[in-house]
Amino acid sequence: MANEISIGAAAPGCKKVDPILVADNVMRQFGGLTAVNVEHVEIPRGQITALIGPNGAGKTTFFNLLTGFDKPNTGSWTFEGKNLAGVASYKVARLGMIRTFQLTKALSLLTVLENMRLGAQNQPGENFLRALIRPLWSKHEAAITVKADDLLKRFKLDAKREDYAAGLSGGQRKLLEMARALMSEPKLVMLDEPMAGVNPALTQSLLDHIKDLKKNGTTVLFVEHDMHMVRHISDWVIVMAEGKVVAEGPPAQVMKDPAVIDAYLGAHADTDLGTVAINVPGKAGN
Amino acid sequence: MNHLTLGKKRAFSLWLGALSIVFGMLFSATPSLAASPSPSPSTSTEQLLIKGTIKNEGEPVAGVSVQITGNGVDAKATSGADGKWVLEVATKGVYKVEILLDSLPEGVGLRDPETTVREANLTATNTAAVLFPLGKDLRVVQPIGDQIIVRVFSGLNLGLLLAVAAIGISLIFGTTGLNNFAHGDMLTFGALFTYLFYVVFEWPLLIAATATIALSALFGWSQDAALWRPLRKRRLGLNQMMIVSIGFSIVIRYILLLVFGGETKVISGEFEAVVIGPINTTVNSLGSMGISVITLAAVALFLTRTRIGKATRAVSDNTSLAASTGIDVERIIRIVWVVAGALTGLAGILYGLQFQANWMTGFQILLLLFAAVTLGGLGTALGATVGALIIGMVVEVSSLIIPTDLKYAASLIILILVLLVRPQGVLGKKQRIG
Amino acid sequence: MDWLNIGSLALGELFSPFTATFILCALGLSVHFGYTGLLNFGQAAFAAVGAYGMAISVLTFGLPLGLGVLIGLLASAVFAVILGIPTLRLRADYLAIVTIAASEVFRYFMTTIGFAKVTGGSNGLSQFGEDFWAANPFAEGTYGFGPFMYRADELWIRLVAFSIIALGAVFVWLLMRSPWGRVLKGIREDEDAVRSLGKNVFAYKLQALIIGGALAALGGMVFVVNLSNVQPQSWGTTFTFMIWTVLLLGGAATILGPIVGGMVFFVLLSVTQGIMSGLVEIGALPFLTLPQVGQIRFLLIGLALMLLVIFRPQGIFGNKKELQFNG
């Protein structure tokens, strides 16, 4: 089936018109278990791509590998043409590829504002020697603060500005983590289950934020279980099962793919995909 | 000072003192041992003494000299007809006491030929006893092959002993996540109570050992019930618990010091020497190794064959998963503390019977235990055993190459180096992220 | 009982060089643990490395004391790097075990007869602080009032020690209010999150280890210059655990915490020692002897450490919300 994102028909590992991230032969084994074994995958620039799959499909591990938080046994991948294999996680982030975590990592004993400021890049005051002399960084700090306040307002966290992040609700922490990731104006945002544990009242605003990102030219890649979300906001869906990419394509097409229904649903095979929301919290690698 | 002649009354007060530790009672109500040891000088005059008795096969040896150095002191003391030597010093601190081998009679040598220098610790007490057990002179230069055999044998001996103690640390870490800094003091507890039962009360060794093990198990259980379990209920963080265990270790150590006094205790008595090829050893060293091997095998069987053992491993592997399959995690942890207490008490007995023990003994071994457990991979009993054997070997064999007073340093450096190359330990599995 | 004497002895602890040593070490530990979350159980070794570095450069290499101080600081930085490279990538409790092991290794090396020519072995080293005492600007005589009466040299070392503390405290304060300090606090909370925001976590931890270690090294120098000798057995694990007690008493992630914690700690120790000795002398505690009172002192330190961590982990000054423990 033709579409605007891939070159030719959508198929597992198909080429994209304008990929931002390209991965080849990325394999990761834990003991004898192969958690991730991705032959080839491309993430389209400027689009919202969903990475779905059943528990244990290797989605989070794949995230960890791409962002340098884990090392693959083999494989290479490039971000905007730059080779990222073996690059330390903080350097990956500096290149403009920022991730969030499945279990929210808000820095609890820092205030919301300090959390946001920490997200900014190139603050000269983060250098040890310059830190001692305030005039060397106070101007930059003021600029960061303006930006942080702006984002906090957009994410409706401005009232919590001075609170410790520990005092936020689970959903607010998700928002904070996303807002913090945006402080550095990343080119690619990787969200690991942005909806998990978020109360339904906040869901819509989270969806809107993700759509806004696309509007501003940011590429989004997210792991999600919630099929509503996948269907509503994603332009492209990649399905993983048992560490491999088993299907990809536009959401409507993928949802009908029998391979996906097989791999993804198993026991729920006769249920309408759109009504299934499998939110499984926990630390097990997905 | 000969405790064997202590009267019934003294023995009773000792017993009371012992009870006070076990039940965590205030020491205030019980008369204390160190307050009135029989021939010791009056302590209120703040007279600081370093002393010892030189004996060979139970007989005092006269004319043996020791050189005492440290804190500006550099003096010699020589044993009298009763084998006793004494030196008064002016300042508190740690002193080095070196036995001058040339002053020993012909054919007589140190039972532990490695240790010609011992420490006299006068930081917290007013008298410090330093003992150099004598025996047949082993100072014949052995061929290097024989030396290696001797060292490997000692390494195996130390390694087995460390393994018995390290399994407790490993099981506790595995099931609760606690790095227990008070573990070494549990070993001291075992050694000193063996001294109390076996030397002071003159109970038969088997009964003394059984009583010590029972008491150590009780100590493990009560520690968990009174301290660790409530802290787990409070959801105290693991790092916090670790610091609590440091504080607790200090508390136990100083209670033991208050009750037993600071002198180094000789528990071994006179055991028969055994010669196997180049190896000179004693019946109790061989016995200790045998008991260690049997104990380790029993623990292995317990962990792999019994229901409780399997449950213990399940809890170590994944606590919440184990709980969800119906395992009573708290009960397992309680059992682990009892087993750990008993094993560590046993290690204390074995240590005390082969070497000397004082209130600091366990704490000095603690780092070797941590090294063993970390080397083997935190939280696995098999790993702890392998790690302990490696550490025992490194400590003993390294002294062929480096000075004896650096042998403990060698084992700790090995620990740091292994962490550099293989942070999960020799047998540990790499942790999965995400 | 001589309450006046007990009180004046206790107040004398407020500004003693011994107190100053522990304040500096605890300030350093505050950078490690309080702000960065590093479980350093080898702080005594950082102090020892500084002290030995200074003493050896003066005695073995004949350098002036001022240069010795710089070399001591440099040595503590090198020690931090050696320790940090293998451990800072590992889990927090590994760092705890490795730092305590490394601190004992250092002590063994200072004690061994093999290096006694340089280190003095178990006798240690002395007579390296002459330059310091010669620089004393105060004329002979006594200064001060009440419990704070000092001879010229006593006043001199107190003045220098507490000036170092003041400078150190300002230094740490400047750092911790800066974006650099913010990164450290972020690492304390969750280092993966900070990494995902593009910060080189390892480099920050190493910098924190070096800075806290340098403060401890200064503390060690004050300690040995005051005693006029440096001996290996001073720097055992007890030294480290006393630093921890001081820090937790005052409050881990605070500037004033270590200072007030140190003062309160030594005043309290002196008071309990005084009262208990007094009670023993008048026969109110018949089951205790004077040396045992000294032993109970340590027992109380252990007990204090336990109770503080369990019931008031934020210390005297810490913010209840900003509890300093993770995991």
C-alpha cells in the first residue's frame, strides 16, 4: 500500500523518504536470551512514530540501546547521519536525541523549576570553575528560567514552579519529564510509555503536547500500550515481537495486519484492537 | 592471666555479662569482667601496660625479648622465670610488639612463623596482652615448592573459614539487600563466647561449641526481630540500613569490650601437631577445615534440596515475585538471620580455636568477608564460597612475594581490580537494565 | 562533681583543632554524600593522604610547608581519581565497600616496614610543621577569656583552622548554589535522568569526589600539624565513622550542618565523658572503671549513628523534605 512516509510499500525494515534514525543489525542478548534483534529499521523525520508490541518484545531495551543506556552485542545505528554505536548516553542526548523513562525519573528533591533548568544545554555555570563566579552564568540562567517558565505554563505546571518534584502526582511527573526533555530543543524525542499511570484527565493534554511537538518540527518516537493513543496521534507504527520488527506502516493498516494481531494479542485475537489498553506497570523489560 | 582458676562467682558474673548482650539488656546492672580481672593492676591509676606470657608447650620460657615500638616508645622487655614480660608506657595508642627471634631457645620457634610482629592496642583499654604461641622451630629454609604447598594449604584453611562466615553476609544481602557491617562482630561474638564456655567455664569443647552456635543463632534471630525487621517495616532505605549496621557494629564491639575486656584471648589450648609432607599443622586446623567443608556442603544441600532453601533462593532472586507465589518472605528472612547467625558463630569458633581472638577480631576480618562476597558476585551463596577461597588464597600465597604485613592489602587490591574488570563479580550475572 | 570544670572542658572543644579536623572532613563528606549521593566510607584515607602528602614532601623532599600543603591536596586528588575510575560507574554500595577497602589498604601501606624510610612505618612522622609554628604572629602569652584561654600557638592553629573552615564553607556554598551544584543534586536523585539530559555524570561525580577529598585532606593536615606527628593508626575506620556521625548530626546536604554538627558532637562527647567520669569517681557507678568510661564514649557514638539515621536522617539543620537518602 502506498504512503507518503516510506519508499515503496510499508513492510518491516522498509526504507523511508527522510529518515532521522537508521539502525542496522542491533542485537542484544541477556544470558542466552535474545532481547533485541533488529535487522533494519528507519525512523521518519518530523513524524510521530509509535513503537508497539507485547510485553517482553524488547521495546524498552531497544530504547536503551539506541540512547546509549545499554550496549548491544552487535549493531550500528546513525542519527542524522552520525554514527551513534558506542557513544555515551550523555553525548547522545547532546546531539539532540532526548529520551524519557518508563518509570518516571523526576528528580524528587529538586524543585520543579530546578528540574526544568537542569534540562537546558550549554549552561556555562555547569562548568566547575565558572560555577564559582556568578556573573559568568547568571545571564544565561535568566534566559533558561524564562524558557522554563514558558514551558511550565504550556504544560500547566507553572503553579507548581517552586514545589519539590516529589510532591507532584504521577501524571504531573510525566508532564514534567516531558517538559524537561524539551528544554534542550531536541530534534528527536523518545518517550517510553508516556501514558502509563497518567490519569485520564491529563491524557488529552499529553496527546496535545505530543501533537504540538510535531507541529514545531520535532520528531517523536514513543513506546505505548494504549491503542487509542497509537491510533489517534501516530503517523507511523512499528511493531516489535520477540525482539524483532514484525510489521510497520500507517496505523490503520498495521492494526489490520494479521501478523500483528497474532504477535500482539494472542488470547485477545477476537477483540477489537481499538478497545484493548494493556497497561502493565512494573520493571520487567518490555 | 589465667582464667582457668577463676572462681564460681566470677564465672557467674561472666555469664550474666554474656546474657546482657544476648538480650540486649543494659550492661548497667551486670558486673563486668574487665572491671576486675584477677591479677591485673588497679585500673584507676591510669597505668598503661603492655604485657604477655611466653610459653612453649605449656611451660613458661624465660629470657625471650620483645621490642615494643610506637608513639615515641622504643623499648625492650624480656620474659622472667614465669615467662611473663611487661612494659609500662606513657601514652595511649597502638604499639607494635616484635618478638626477637634470636632470643628464643634453640629449636623453639613461633607456632605462626609469619607473625613476628603483633599489635598492642591501648587506645581504649589500659592493658594489652600480646601473645606469641611457641612450638617447634619451623625456621628452616624450605624449598620454594614446599613453601607454595604450605601457603596454599594455609590459604585453603583461611578461605574455608571465611566462606563459612561469608555465606551469612551473602544470604542476608540476597534476601534483604542489606550490606551488614555488623557481621564481623557476630564472628567476634562466636569466638569470645567459645572462650567463655570452653576456657573460663571449662565445658567440654563439643558442648561449648554447641552452646555458642545456639547463642549465635539466637543473636541472629533477636537482631532481626528487634532491629532489622522493624526497620524494614519503616521502609528505611538500604543505604540508611547499611549505616545503621555500622552504628550497630560499633555498639556490639564496645559491649563485647566492656564485658570481655581488651586482652587477646587464647582459646586453642594445646593441640597435637600434625606433619603432612612439608605442612606443619595442628589437629584443630585440620578439624576446622573438615567442619568447614561439611558445613558448606550442608548449606549447599539446604539451598538446593529443601523447600525452605529453594524459597530462600527465590527470595534472593526476586523478592516481590517470590512473595506473589505465596512464599512468606518475612519468615524466610527470619530463617536466614538464624542460619547466618549460627554459621558466623561457627566461623568464630573455628577462628578462635586456630588463632587468637579479641574484641576487634571480627571487624578486622569484615573487609575480607566483603571482598569475598563482592568478588563472588553479591547475593549468591556459591559465589561467596568461591570468593572466600580466592581471598584466602590471595592473603596467604601473596606473602611469598610481598611483605607479610601487606597480605590483607593484597586481597583488598584484588577486590578493587576485579571490580574494575568485572563489576558483577566472578560468578555474578550482569544486571539487565530497563 | 566539678560542673565548672566539665563545662569549661566541653566549651573548650568548640574551637579545638580536633573539632576543626572533623568539621572539614564532614564538609567534604557533605559534598560527596549530601549533595552527590556518593557513599564514601573512606574519608579517613583522604585526610590521611593529605597529611602524609604534606609531611613526606617536607621531610623526604625538603620542601617548604606551603608547597607541602599543595602537594598534599594534589595527592588527595590523585587518590580520588584512582578510587573513582573503577567505582563511580558502579552501584552505590560497591562504592561504599571499595572506599572502605581502599582506605584500609592505604593504612597498611603507611604501616608496612617496607616503606618505613619514607612513611615512618607504625611510628609515623614528626617535625614537619616547624614552618607553621614559626609563622605564628602572636607574641608569647595567653589570650582569650573563660574557657577560651589559649596560649599563642594554640590561638594560632585555631585561627588558621577555623579560617580554612570559613573559606571552605563559602567555597562549598558558592558551588552548591550554582548550576554545577544543581547537576550534583540531580545525580543524587537519579543519575540516569541526569545522563539523559546530556550531562557527563561520571565527570561530575569525579569532580565532587576530588573536591570533598581535598577538604578532608585539609582536615587531615590540621590534625597532624596540631599533634606534630602523623601515624597510620589514626586513620582507621573509626575516624571515618565519626565523620559520618558528625555529618548526620548536623544535616547532610547543608553548609552549616557539618560545622555545627562537629561542635555539638565534641561538646556532647566531652560532657558525657565528664559526667560519667565524675559519677565513677564518687562511686555512683560501681560497675564501671575510668577507662571503661572512655569505651562507653565510642559505644555512644555507635548508638548515636544508629538513632540519627533511623529517627532524624536530616540532622539538626537538614530540611525534613530534603531527606538525603535514596535506595
